[in-house]
Amino acid sequence: MLLDVNQAIELLKEVPSQVSVMIISVTPIFELRGAIPVGIGVYKMGILETYFLAVIGNVIPVILLVFLFEIVANWLSEKFEFWKKFFDWLFERTRKKAGYKIEKYGDWGLFFLVAIPLPVTGGWTGALASFLFGINKIKAIGIIFCGILAAGLIVTLITIGAFSF
């Protein structure tokens, strides 16, 4: 059974604020874009503490994902025809839609994909893109890490009111 938002909030109330910030930053939808405002705004944690916990929480799954996407995709494709067709479609579609950006901008394309804190961007998306475009895993982790640092800085500055839109 999946938790609804209210149940998730209740569960997070039971753990220390630092752990909550890390849990939020690990999730693929919120990542540090959600963790930093919660840490600073809801838990009233210090800016640097929140930033570092959110970055660490966001980097942990990225390292695993960069190494596991290929293994999982290959295993599923070998065992199930449905997954083979799905991944073939996904890879072809993604390469057609975004491949030129990665090819044109190279490492910077991956960096900005992670660094600009918008929906459907971030560390999880960067890890998937690095796999789809065959970027060296160690190099990808470094680029994605730098993008996460930049995204965290942007989100932190917005959260504390340094920017207004």
C-alpha cells in the first residue's frame, strides 16, 4: 500500500529533522528542490546544515543509479520482451529528443540538466541521461555532483529570499 502525503508527513514527524531532509532529498520527485525548503522553512535548520544534508541525500541514489541503470535495463530486456521493447522505445525517443543537446553541449548539457532546478531535472534525470548517452560512469558522477551542488545553491538562495520572481 502506498502512503498518501498526510501519512508521509506523520512518519517524517517521528524522525529527526536532519534525517527527514535526507529522506526527502533521496526521492526522485522532490530531491533537494524539496528538501532544502523543508529543512530551512519547516524545520528551521541552519542554511549550511540543510544544504549539505540535502546534497548528500541527493548524491547517494545518483551514485547507485549511474551504476545500476544499465544492469537493470539489460536484465529486464533479456528476461521480458515487454521491457526490451520499452527500453528500445525509451532510448530511441530520448536520443531523438535530447541527444543533440548532449552532443552539442557535451558535459555542460548534462551539468545544466541537473543544475537548473526545474521539474523533470535533477540528479535522477542526470543519472538516466548519462546512461542513455553512454557517458563514462565516473565522469558522469562528477558532472552530476557538480550540478547537484549548483542546484542546491540556487534552491537555497531562493529559499532564503535572495532572489524573487
